[in-house]
Amino acid sequence: MMRRFAYLLTGAVFGGGLVAFAYQGLPIGANSAIAAGSETYRQLNLFGDVFEKIRTDYVEKPDDAKLIESAISGMLSGLDPHSSYMDPKSFKDMQVQTKGEFGGLGIEVTQEEGFVKVVTPIDDTPASRAGLLAGDLIVEIDGDTVQGLTLNQAVDRMRGPVNSSVKLRISRKGTDSFEVSLTREVIKISSVKSRIENDIGYIRITQFTEKTFDGLKNAIEQTSKTVPADKLKGYVVDLRNDPGGLLDQAIAVSDAFLEKGEIVSTRGRNPDDAQRYVARSGDLTGGKPLIVIINGGSASASEIVAGALQDHKRATIIGTRSFGKGSVQTIIPLGPSGALRLTTARYYTPSGRSIQAKGIEPDIQVLQDVPDDIKGKDETKGEAALKGHLKNGENEQGGSSAYVPQDPKLDKQLNYAFDLLRGVKTGDASAAPKAQTPAN
């Protein structure tokens, strides 16, 4: 029996960990997608006629398997930006990536106007060390244009043996295109990084992989062992530029800070398929104050966490508006033929909000001081700007700044979070709501 895997996604993945998935255990009927109407059969006959005409009359003998794969890819790409076909190799690569260790450049990408667009480079990888930024367009790979390639084909061209090199031509707004040479590495994804800032526990989640909750739990335990409970001011959870990942890990991370209540619900086309996920008793921090930082690169699973903690007033959310990716993808294996990545549901925060193409608005907006040389290049367009995205009524919102200074001393959002936890009087963050004491 084939089974389905559910996960959350901002785009295709290259060197990213948001492809982790979990068994849903839902059987799918082999013929459930075929309608009984005569119009549907007429269209299928049209497809068969075109396919046969290509096979018999095209100037060169085509590869039948590639024709079918191209037809499937076109059918899925016409649905929304996150549905796609994975050939057997791509599916295998995805399964490897879910383990948090794989070969690559360390960059998460999507496709825009025929080019490959950088969603975010992953910390401490060839892509981040080369200075690639969110919003960069990859226009050439080893001297060949990416136009005309599917996203999976472009990603496959960028993959290769560890220690081999690849040249990328980058188009960045406001500058001439330039070329970078990257050496492929084994990308080891440590999705949780933490440190202690005197009396505050700082936890950064880079993406939601199979090991994220375990990493979070260990970080909290180490902090509580190092800092006496009466001295610990609270925790800062940094979700900036976190592209998302595994749905059950987003639920587990949210649950770590909640005692009760709904975390998230998912709703598909069939009302009977709706699912509601509820927190179990037990806050791992003992109710310590909590601040969550988000920005324009925070998407999908990271938005689930921010939305749940915001709705329950468990955390104060600061930063800038998130990406706005509010849909769930299901991986449907096709045996030896690869798999489908299909958008099957929207997700909703505990208060019933759909953040699709709107994002999470922070409780306190804090803008970074962006260097002059990258001003205007630091903003993501967000889900609302993706061609074919799922609509969400009126007032859809674009993205926001995804810039994070490498020097923590210059990180205005992070320092604001620390000051807020310590009760230090803060200046005007922006034209945002007035600062308030973090919720318990």
C-alpha cells in the first residue's frame, strides 16, 4: 500500500532541510483523481492524441518516458508554486536530505520568472560563505542559462560530488551580474543552535528537520542547568530566515512552550479531512518569558510556531512580517517512478487565521539598520508575489526584510529582544505597537 507524507515547504530545496517528512498513514485510491464526466475523458483523449503525434512526427525520436515526465511536471506546476513532480533521483535525494546530512551548496531556492531564486542560504555553508543573499537570482550554472529548465533540473545541475566545483552567475538588484565559484560540501544540518547570554537562553532554529525538537529540548536543558532558575530571565527563539520543514516538528516545538490548547489545524478540500493538533501538558521552560523573532525569510513551519505562540499569548513576537506560506504539501510515492509533491491543505493558527499570502505580523515591529550597499535587496517578496499562489481574499501582503547582521552587536532585533526580557527601557522600534512585557 502506498502511503502519504505531509510536510511544509517554501520552495524546492537545494542544500536545505525543509524536506523532512512524516508518515500520515493515509491510503490513496489509484483512480481517485479521474473524474467520470465525458468532458474529462475528452481531454484525456486529446492528451493521448498529442502524445502520439509527437511520437510519430517530431523531427527526432523522442524519449517516451521524458515526454510523460514533462507532461506530469507541467500539470503540477500549473497548480501552485509548491506542487511538483519528483523523478526517482529527486525523490531519493529528498529522503536523504530529511536526515539532516547531504551533499550540496547549502541553499534553499524557488523558481521565479524562469530563473532560480534564492530563498535563503543556510548558515555556515558554501552558499552563505560566498555571500549569497535572499532574493538573488541564479541565471547561469556552469555557463549555461537556467531558463528553460524546471526547478528540479536546475537543482540537479547544481548538485554533484563533494569537493567538486560549480560556477553560478548571480543577478542581484542594483548591481551588475557576477559569477561565484562554489565547492560542494557535505552539508550537515544542525537545525538548532543555542548559547547563553548571561541570564537569557538564546535558541536559533534554522529549519525543521527530524532532529529539531530533540535539539530544542537539549538546548533548554543545558540552559536550565547552567543558569539558576531565579536568575534566568527567559528565552529568545530566533526563527529568522527559517524556511520551514516538518509539520510534526513544528507542532512539537510549539508544544514545548504550551500547557494546553490548539497548536494548528489543517483543512483540505474535503471537510472530513480536517485535522486539529492540540498541545499536551508540560511547558519545558517552566513558564519562563519567551520572545520569538521573525522576518521576511520566516516561512511555513516557522510561521506555525510563531502563530501558535502568538495566539495563545505565550510569546511576544518581534521583527518584521513573515513570508506568508500557509499551505501543506503531501509527498505521494509512485513506486519506482518517483513521487508527487502535492498541495493538499491550508493550515490555520489556533484563532482560525490563515496566514497564506499574508504572513504573521509581529506584536512589535523592529527594523534592522540595513547597510547602504544592500538596501532594497534585503526584502523578500513573500508568498503573495509567487506566480500561481493560493489566493487568500483581500489584503494580501508582500514580504519584508530578511536581513540579519552577522555581527550580533549590530543585530537590532536580537538586542531589542534581550532588552525586552531584561526590562530595559527600549526606544521606538518603528511605527509599531508599543513594547510590552513578554507574555508568560
